[in-house]
Amino acid sequence: MRTDAHAQTMHIGELADRTGMSLRTIRHYGDVGLLPASGRTEGGFRLFSEADQQRLMRIKYLKPLGFSLEELTEVVALLELDSLDAEQRERAQASLDHVVREREKLAAYLKQADLLAEQLSHQLDS
């Protein structure tokens, strides 16, 4: 890790270790503009900040909810704003509706998994 005048930065490997995400995924997110590096070393290696790490964690938690990369970019940007104008509020509401629908689907899957686990456990006990 190197210290810049304004912030602590880390190389992509450290970011991958901290987030549990692959180097390939992080590079892809950078290439598509979802997670641009905060800087580069003199040798051209990407440098990331703590804010980049937070952004990547948001992406990590949003990705399984079925958002496209374009939608992820929008949702992450909305979450990083201090306040929302009327148009942004509409987009945030649409994203919230999406998250609620996906959560309901996941809750149903978990309920089914619990039932299956209970049935298998019962089979093992008999």
C-alpha cells in the first residue's frame, strides 16, 4: 500500500483480498466504467481507494439481485449522492421496487430450501 497526499491507496490484489472478488472481475468492472481506478502507479498499475472498496462492496451485494451492469452503475451512483432530485428519486424508487421483488424471490427460495433441509433431516433421523 502506498500513501498519497490525499488518501491511502491499494493495488488491485489487496482490493481483491479485502472484498473476496477476483482480479478478473475487478478489472472488468474498471474496463466497463463501473469501478474506475482512483489512480495509477508510475508503472501503470491500478490504484484503488477505500471509497473504491466501498463501491465494489455495493456492487458485490447488488449483482446477485439481477441488475445489469448499466443498472448497477446507476444504482451505485444514486447511492453515492447526498440528495436526489425528482428524476433521481424516480430512478431510485424503480431500483428499490426491483430490490424488493428480488428479495421476495430469494425469501421464497430460502423457504423452499428450509423445507427441503427439514425433509432430508427427517429422512436421516428415521
